[in-house]
Amino acid sequence: MEDDDRQGAHPVDRRVALSREWDRLVGEVRELGRARGIPELADFLHPPRAASLTAAGREGAVVVVNISGLRCDALLITGAGVRGLPLPGVTAGAVEERTVAYVVALGAMEQAGWELQAAKEQFDRGERAPEVFYRISAARAALSVARTAAESELGAVTRWLWDEIAGPVLDALGHTGPPVAGAPLPRLWWCPTGLLNLLPLHAAGHHRETSEEPPRTVLDRVVPSYTPTVRALLTARTRSDTAATGEGPMLFVAPEPADLPPLQSIAADRAALTGCFGERLTRLEGADATSEAVLAELHRHPWVHFSSHAGQDMNDPGQGTIALWEDGITVHDLAQRSYSGEFAFLSACQTAVGGIDLIDEAITLSSALHIAGFRHVIGTLWSVYDGATADITRDFYASAATPDGEPVPATGPAGFDPADAAHRLHRAVRAMRDRDRSTLTTWVHFVHIGP
């Protein structure tokens, strides 16, 4: 296109010229898709067909929750068809209010935790002045206050999510209680939009009310997962299982950077993975865990477990980073690559958190790995407790899970099937919740993405 056409003599002319260029480029992509027999490109930016939506719901309902200033609805996609469910108690303003309170409470708890860590490091360096002891004492008190506030807010938001969204959705789908004894728990995939992407829909419920019959929680009625888009779920399902049970080695990445606090969970993660995979475990630890080495090994390993620090920049989510020995892997790094992996466990902080400005784009470390080719990804919504992470990892790899959530002892690679990832995580998380229903911050942050 000539510069004169692109710039135009008037802003309106320029917009028209840009619109025409956009249409031309989209047409070229679709023509390329038709010529090469690539349906995803042939239908590029077309609305999904009803038949493809129905196909997405054949293994369990897919629930797209639309948050808009006009109205809020849930789109229920099942093998029987697609239907809308109005959510009259949900407004864009209410979601924003809940999200702000949730993010602020968790952020305060995280900051208090970092302050306590810094105070302890000062003590460990041999500093014994009175102000150091005072700093540690004050940091512990501040963390206790922040944790109490976070627990309160998390309880409030999970109850609200149940009352206004998850409860009506599950009732409409016929999941009005736990299945009969021996029957499998049904699967369900959440596909939220807007700021709802930051809230824990998978954990919606009244978890502290143990006498409820039927229980008003998502965990007790379905096995929940997430998908960035309906198309991403369909793509993940249609890929062949190139790494079937027992076929491929597991990659364990534990960089332990010297400039970051040590993670006590690394030893527990290493023990759990060694017990499960034995000689099939490839370890990149310490100085060996560079970005170049990790990115190369991801091509050779269908399964990977990261035991590391990570963080998200909510103003620039493409800079979300898994910390390695001297550098890191960002969302941008993963978005430029393609893998044929089956499973990734991101035992690190904030790996399933996106950004504020592009909240609908699902720009997270977990979704980046998923879209890059790893079918099943486990990530976290915020900073994690070291001990809780170790417990979840141990329970996840220790045994398989039957469809109704009961453990089945299965050690060694032959006992690990990535297709069970959602059930394994569900079992481990529900067991942690049941051990202490008064504490939500230890388990709510774990999520599964994939088929």
C-alpha cells in the first residue's frame, strides 16, 4: 500500500485505508489456510460454528462466562447443544469490586511474606542488633494480620462466585450434588472473560460449611479445569498422544538462583519425582538450569516439572518470568516456540496470572506453555506456600486418581498418565482442603489448564 493511501489526507481516510489493509491481510491468511488444508487458518477470525462448539462439550460442559457492562451471562456448551444462562446477580462493576479487593488482599499477604523473608535473611547473615529482632517480630505480626485478611477475602469471593455464577451454572447443567457412590465426577471447563480471569472460579463454594447437603462447592460436584478459548480446548483434544503413559522422560527444573530466597519445597519435589520416575528423570538443577538448556530440553521431554520462583507483571504480562539460574523464561519466549509436550507442572508463583490491560488475552506462563504445545498444564494464581506446594506435589505424583477421586497406588513412570492430570490435581487439592477447611490460601491457587 502506498504511503499516501496508508496515511490519508484526513484521519477518517486513514482509518478506512487501515480497515481495507486489515481485511486484505485477514483474507490472505484464510486463503493460505484453505490452500494448505489448515482449518484453523481457513476460519481465521470467523465466529466459531455451532457444530464445533458442541464438539467441545462432548467430554464435559464448557462454560464461557461473559462479563459486560450491558449484561452478564454464561454460555453453556454441552454435547447436546449450546444455550445461554442469564446471571442477573453479576455485573461488571461487582466483578471489578470483587477483583480489586481480592488482588489487594493477596498482594498485601505476599508483601508481608517477602518482608519476613528479608528480615530472616538479615538475621542469618549474623546481624543480631535489637532492630533486627524487632524487624522479624514486626514482620511476623504483619504477615499474620495480612494472612487473616486474605483468608477472609478469599472466603467472601469464593462464596460470591458460587452464589452468583458457579451454583446457578452447575444447577442448570444438572450437577446438583455429588454423583452417586462409585460414579465418576463429571468434568467441566471454565472459560472466563474480563476481570473474571483473575478470580478462582474453580474453587467457588461454601467450603467452611461441612454440614451442607448437598455440598455447595465446585470441587464436590465436578472436576474443574480451564481453557483459554474453546478453540484451544478443541486443538488440544485433537492432537495425537505422542507421549503416552510410560513413553517419555520427565524433566525436573530446579535452578535455585543465588539472589532469590531458597525454596524448601525443591527437596520434596525432587524426592516425589525420583520415586515416580526413577531413571527416567532428567534433572536440570542449579547452574545447569539456564534458559538455553531448559528451552532445548523441552523439545526432548514430553513432561516437565518446574520447581522455581516465578512472577508476573500485571501491567506487562508478556514479561511474566520463570526464574532460572542467571536468567529466566518469559511468556514472550514461550510464545515464539512450538512443542509436542503432554504435561507441565509449574510449581512456582503466579504462573496462571494474566495482566490487567489485556485481561481477555490469557497472557500467562501456564497458557503460554499450553498454547506452545503442552496439552496439560498445572499453574498457580498467586504466590504459594512452600510447604503446601510440597504437599500437593507429593500427593499428585504419589498415586493415580480414579474418576470418583479415590487414590490408586501407582509408582513409576508406567503409573503416570498425563491424561489423569486434572483428576490427580483435584484429588490432591480436595484432600488438602478437607484436612483444614478453615484455611483456603494453601490450595485455592492451583489450577489445571487443558483437556
